Amino acid sequence: MEFSFELLWEILPQLLRATVVTLEATFCGFFIALVVGLVMVTFMRARARGVRIAARLVMEFLRATPLLVQVYFLFFVLPEFGISLSPFLTGVIALGCHYGAYAAEAYRAGLEAVPKGQWEAAVSLNYGRLATYRHIVLPQALPPIVPSLGNIAIAMLKDTPILAAVTVTELMFVANEIGSERFQYTEPVTAAALIYLVLSLAAAPLINLIDRRLRPQETRA
Amino acid sequence: MHIVWEYRQLLVEGVRITLLITALSAVLAIFMAFASGLARDARSPLLRVPAIIYIELFRGTSLLAQMFWLFFVLPSFGVNMPALACGVLAIGLCNGAYGSEIVRGALRAVPRGQREAAIALNYSRAQTFRIILLPQAARIMAPLFGSLVIEILKGSSLVSLITLADLTFQAKNIILVHLNTTTVLSVVLVIYFLIALFISGGARRIERALSRGVDGAGR
Amino acid sequence: MMPMVKFENVTKRFGATVVLDRFDFEAARGEKVVLIGPSGSGKSTLLRVLMTLERVEDGMVMIDGEALWYVRDGQDVEPVTQAHLHHMRAKVGMVFQHFNLFPHMTALENVASAPRHVLGKSKAEAEALAEVLLRKVGLGDKLSSYPARLSGGQQQRVAIARAMAMEPKVMLFDEVTSALDPELVGEVLEVMRALSVERDLTMLIVTHQMGVARALADRVCFFEKGVIVEQGPPEQVIDDPIHPRTQGFLRAVRLT
């Protein structure tokens, strides 16, 4: 079996258009994940024990069950309640909720990494709760969270093919479609895999750059 | 709920396939994690370079893309593997590449003084690894490998897209016939969650068994 | 008589910093040498070079009449093989500032492990030896304790027993009492004093504590910037130093 560069050239525009969908799904999903994670971590740090446990359970559940089944769940179950969303929106919400749980964990780890003495110092200086977060805790908690969020974004990029299962026309879906139309899987699937490789290899230095930018002066190497 | 009871045999069969694929993939992943994690830090570039290529390749491309590649593309090169082999190979190799970081990180977390003490006592390098480093690193690895196996469990659901009749596949079959999708999918999600709890519980027990003495509790 | 340890024209650098500068040193068989001096003066490096934890850039280091490192202009004159390192390490034992006990082994296992796996003794033999040694350092009742359950002083005594179990000809002590609470220094010092009775055992001891130096030393060497500035018996170097740098250092140490 030969690898046909002509065929590759022919299908490349289709694949690149699908790559745009993949990137859109990643960005939208990531944005949702950031918000969902924030909501979750707020509940996980709530005063009431019941709320904390419930939030923890939801987070563990979202992280421990397959994204594919979660996508099916939203895709098939929401319409039963009269909510019908496009496959893209359904997929992106599922992606955002699944990785929102990972984001919540990243936020939590960052917040807990701030030494207890910092909170105590804030109390001793009579900072309010909000002021403590804003001026003392978050500036210290955020920098270590950034690389974790970067890894989450890359992981999301590589999980977008799962959305193909509900007919989102992202990269893997299109590659597979081309394959089944032409009975020729080699070029589209290989090209799709390579596009993921290029995207995630490109993402790593980008995240490093953002990380370095956000890092406060005193901890820069 | 009666739908679930009606189709219990399909679900049980699906769980069986899911567990089989998870277990086989986990064995492959942990083996690859050690092989590539150790080779990654080897002195010889003959070991290091292939390890880097493997790790970057499998971490950089998507698991589903890898699975599709093995399933759809490899036959056109004359290699015909059963779907089960494609699934296990893709999940095992992909997660093995992630696992290499667990092995490297855990070994690096062993304090440098331990290696120096081993040199002072004249252990060979292989002995240092086996007697001094590995037992201490294993304690750090256990919960992380637990998380990796849960990722493998989740990844195993993708085999339903290459015709294997795992739990996800069966769930989809049932909801194609029946319209009560909420119940079926909820039950399936809960089953996955319970399996994941079982895995993390196992990992915690292993971690505790390995922590004897180390944390001062003398357990 | 042939010296047990010999440094000849040895240079050791860390990047741009010269830690040992064309350094010469000898210790006779059975001699107990205490090395003092400000931190970064090269005294710990001397021990670490002997334990093969560091290489040298230039010069020759000999132990018991055999070259450990023999380097000219950055090139090994005598190639250093794993087999050679293994052979040379058998002559040397080391005790570390932070003990470096194996946390996953009991005190007994810590001492018995290397005799078993490196010297090839049977398990029973190695454990019997370990028990004898642990009793000698006063830890006969702690055989099955894990390091995390032992005090710093007890851990350091296990570490000494562990090193002695390999029957070295040279024992290196790298600030072994520096990480201990003051009230625990005595018990470790006591064990070292007991060891110093062994006439054939060469001991090289790096310390900041003049009490340790007085108790153990045949000879005290004052280091500065990779060279020995002054040396002699403890009563001379510690109590009546000649060199102004030694005087300054000792004044500073007494203040703390």
C-alpha cells in the first residue's frame, strides 16, 4: 500500500476546515471548563459540610466516568427534557463539564499551596475575605495553576475527536468520513493524527510563554 | 429501572469486555511506562532517542486517532489485527507514554542522599535501583498509577467506536431500541464510577502496603 | 610507611569555583584527622572525592596504595571502570550529615542490606552481624524500628553501624553531628570515640564542632579556599593557632 501525496493534497483543505472546528471546540470547551471549575471549587470550599461533600462527589464523578458516555448523556437526555442543542454545543458543554472537574482540582491545589501563615497574616492585618483573596491569596495561587490549566487545554484538544461520536464535524469526524467515502483511510487518518501532533507540540511552548509572563518576578528562574 | 433489568445480560457482558480491555491495557501501559521512563533518562542516546520519540508521538496525538489508525490504516499495510488488539494496543501505548512521567517523577523524588548512601555502601547500579530506589519510588507511583488506570478505564469506552461490544457499546445499543435513555445512560455512568472507585481503592491499599515505615507511622 | 590516603596536586572545580586548588594531603593508616574551616572551603569535597561522589579535574588521589583518580589535564590517565570503582569503594565507608538511612528498611535491614547484597553474606549471617553492630552503638532495642521512628542521634548511630558493617579501611564523617539537636551530639560522639580506639581504622572527620575535634583528632587541619592553612595536634591548632586566619575562624566559631 502506498501513501498517496496527491490524495493528501486533495483532502487537505477539508481537513484544515475541520481543524478550525476542532480548535473552536477546544477553546469554547476550555472557557466553559474554567467557569465550571470555578463554580465547583467555590462549592468545594463552602462553609457547609454537605455542600462540600456534594461538590466533591460531583467532581469525582465527572472525572472518573468516560467523556464519551457523558457526551451521549447530554446528547440523548437533554432532548427528553425539551432542550435541544446543536451537536457542537452539546459536545462543547460535555467537554467543558468533564474538564471543569479537572480545572476545579487545579484551582484547589493552587489555593491549598498558599501557606496557612498567609491567611493568618491577612487576618492580622484586618483584611476582609474578598480582599484577602484578591490581594494576598490569588496573586500567589494563580501562577502555579497556569501550567495545570495549560495541560488541561492540551488534553481537551486531544479529546475533541470524541465529539465525532455525536456528529460534530471536527477533524477526526471528517477524516473518518473521507476514509469511508473513498475506502482509503491511510491518508486522512494519518494526516489527522499528524495535525493533532503539530497542534499539541505547538501548544506546549505557547503555554510556557504565558506561564513565564504571569510568573511574578521573585520566582522567575 | 426495569429496562436495565431486562437488558442486564448485555450490560454484564459489556462490563466484562470493559474490564478485560482495561486490565490488558493497564498491564501494557505500566510496562511501557517503566520501559520508556527508564530509557528516557538513560545515558545512551540509543535508548533515550527512541523513548523520546515514543513518548512525544503518543502523547501528542489523540487516543482516538491512534485507535483509528491501528484499526483502519494498518490493514492497508497488510497488518490485520483484531479490534480487541487495536483497542488494547492504542490505549496501552498512549497511556504508557503518559505513565513514563510518573516513573521518572517518582524516581527523581527519591532524595539524592539515598543514591549517595548506596554508592558509599558499594551497591551496583542495578542493585541501587532494585533495593533502594524502586521501593521508595513505588510508594509515590501507586496513587498516580491508580489515576492512570482510571484514565485507561475511561479511554476503554472508545473501543465502542471500533465495533467492540464494551459497556458503552451495549448502552448505545439498548438506547437505540428503547427510548428511556436517561435511565440506561445514568446506570452506565454509575457502573463506570463504581469501577473507578474500586480501582482507586485498590491503588490506596497498595500505597498503604508500600508505605510501611516510611511515614513514621510504622504501619 | 605508605599513607592510607593521599592527594597529590589535586584540582577540583564546580563551574568557575575552584574548591581544591593543586591540593596535597596525606593521612597515615589508623590516623584520625579532623578537618575544620569555613563552609565552602573544600573539606567536604575532599571526603566526597574519596567516596567517588565527585570526580577531580586534575591530579591523583590514592587510597591504600592504589590510584582512585589519576587525571592529567582533564584526561583519565588510569581509566575509571565500574569494576575499579567497585573495588575502591570497598575500602571506604561514609557517614552523612543527613544520615541518608533507607526509610523503607528497619534499622536492622539498613545495616544488614549491603553486607548481604554487596558482600554476598547469607541473610542470617548479615543480620547477626547487624545485630552485633547495632548493640555496639547502643541500639540493641531498636532493631526493628524504622528510621522515621528514631531520633536524629539514633539514626546517625544506625548510619555509623551501617558503614562499619562493610569493614572499610577508611571512614569518612561529613558533619555528622551538624544536623543534630545539641543534646544528641554526645551519644554520636561517644560512638565515634569508641570507634577511634580501633588502631587500623583511618578516620577523616569534617566538623564545625571543636568538641568533636578535641575528642577524636590525632591531627587537625584548618582549610581555607581549597588549601590547608595550618595543621597540627588539636591542642596546638585549636587552642593556640598560629595563623591569623585560623585564629579568626576559631573566634567566630566560639561565638556561636
